[in-house]
Amino acid sequence: MPEDDDAIEMIPVVSSHIGAVGWKEGTLQVDFNNGTSYEYSGVPEDEFDNLREASSVGGYFNQHIKGSYRGTKL
């Protein structure tokens, strides 16, 4: 079965609200533990790296991503 080239590789994170995050070409995908997923457009790669490496992934998301980038529910 061929790989989906448009798929974003997801990386599991330790968070009470976020299960995994992924980034590709300016698009951040966030998979929440409640089963919903969102894509955020225009996110720089360093912002993704900071999110992934934050001591509190959920806290970083709430401070720096949510409300700062346009999110679309998947």
C-alpha cells in the first residue's frame, strides 16, 4: 500500500490534553486525547520544536498556538 505523501508524521507527547503533534510545511497537526484533531496553518518549524520540547505541552499550546494560528478541525 503506498504511503500518503500528504500525511503528517505524528509524534506522541506526554500531556493530559494532547496525545500527539506533527508538523509539515507550515502545518501543525494536534491530536487531542478527547479524540479530536486540529490543523493550524502558518506555524514555523521552530514553534513546532518548542511545542514538542516544552515541559508542559498543553501549557505551551494554550499560550503560543491557540488563538495565534488559524485552526481547522479535522
